[in-house]
Amino acid sequence: MASVLLIDDSPVQLRAREAVLRLAGFETHIATTVDSALALLRTESTGRRIDVVITDHIMPNASGAEFVRDLRRINAAVPVIVVTGLVEAEKDYEGLNVVFQHKPCPPEQLIALVQEAVSA
């Protein structure tokens, strides 16, 4: 079973994505801040098991792009999916090897994105 880390400061978005992915058979981990996500990824027992990271772009204290830059220093290879309503944010991720998804992201599409990332 693939393991997915979800990062979003919106509890509603976070819980909805978590429910969708759990029902699809994925193990999920959640974080509401960049700092808590990075701490989780640095944890020996959990960090090595994360197969895909899904992050929002706008979060308090750091953007999704800043998070991905920090993540790449920890794990350069883990697939990252950025889900945001800001079309113009895509340029902030140039060279960071992410899949950029505009909101809304229906459940079937979210599941397909994770499956593609895991199988790549």
C-alpha cells in the first residue's frame, strides 16, 4: 500500500483528501504546517515510507514552493503534487519536479494523480 503525505492548512480540504485517498486504499499522513510536514519527513520511521506528497500552495509562514525546496534537500526523488487555485503559482515551482494541479480536483482525478505518481 502506497503512503501519501497531505499538507494543507485548511482542515476541510485536508480531511476531504484524506478520506478520498483512504477509501482508495492509500495510507495517509497529514500535516497542517510546513514545519510539521518537514518534521514528519525527517522521522526515521515515517519519512522513508512516504511515497507521494500532496501540498497546497498557500500556507501560513511558508509557501508550497518553499516547502518543496526544503523537501528536495531531504528527499530529491519523492513525487510531489501541488493542488492550488492559483494558476499563476505554477511558475514558483519551475525546476522542482512537481505535478501542478489546479482546484477543483475531483476525487477520481486525485486518486489517478497519486496512482500515476506511485507507478512512475
